[in-house]
Amino acid sequence: MSEVAAIAFALAYTIADAAKVSGIGRTSLYEAIGAGKLEARKAGNRTLIPAESLRAFLASLPAADIR
């Protein structure tokens, strides 16, 4: 299994991994956490985002209006 595939099936993501799989920047992820829009957990010094929380956050974003 490739590294990207392993990341895609993770139970939780580090900020760096969440940025990779979602395409959202680290700063935006931290802002979403601070605003209470994205759940995060701490494991020592590491900030982890549960996979379900990242999926729910992405689903809550407004639809793109591309013309």
C-alpha cells in the first residue's frame, strides 16, 4: 500500500496529512479548529484530526458556484 493510500485510510490525520488529503492549507485548518468548525485531539504535542471530523467539515463547506 502506498503512503498516500495509507493516509487515506487513517483513523485520524496530523495537520500536515489533513492538508495533503483535503487540499486545505495548514493555516486554514488551524483557523477551522479555533472556530470550532473542525474537531481536533491532542496526543502529546501532536494535533490529530479524526477522519470523520475532516469529512464532516468538508461536507459542510458551501458548494462551489463555477460558471
